[in-house]
Amino acid sequence: MEFDNQRPIYLQLLEEFKLKISTGQWPAGEKIDSVRSLASFYEVNPNTVQKALSELEREGLTETRRTAGRFVTDNASLISDLKDDSFKKIAEEFIEGAKNLNLGKEEAIEDLRNYWEKNYD
């Protein structure tokens, strides 16, 4: 993962971890790697990882079990809401971009459909 120097790294990690949860890369109920392991993988300070993981826990997306470690929430509704929020952010960026290009809704949707079919089907 390449970090953007314009934003705090812990926020970028937080977004990465949320993406992993919302896409099922970190499934509900799964044990999350240790802070040290994640810090080593992302080549960042363990305190930076801890800050991102603490925010995940504050939001209810993870839970710490006293002697077992940190786990992804089992709350399917919370994970679904996270996925919905992620999609809304992507949709807003798409719509803003389309408007900046002076594309109407139907034209933008058709262009997206064509691009998807050409490149992803």
C-alpha cells in the first residue's frame, strides 16, 4: 500500500481496514493479525496501527477479547452499513466527476455501463 503524504497514515490505514471488513477480506468474527504484524506488513510504526485499530473498535467494527486478541465484529448489519457507506462515497465521487464533465445522468450511467462491459465483463 502506498501512502498519501497529505493525510495522516492512521486514517489511510483505517480506510484500508474498513475496506477489508466491508469486502470480506477480513470476514465477520475473524481474528485480526497483531499490531506488530500489521505494522511490519504496512511498514509503519505500531502506534499508527494501534490508533487505526482503536478507531475501528470505537466504531464497533472490531472487538478485543481479553486473552484472545482482536476480532472483526459479528454484527452483519454494521458491516452492511459500512459497505453501503463505502458505496455511497464512490457513487458521490462518480456523480461529481460526471457533473464536472457536463454529463447528464443517463449519459453518465450509459458510459459507465459501456466501460464496465468492455473492461470488466
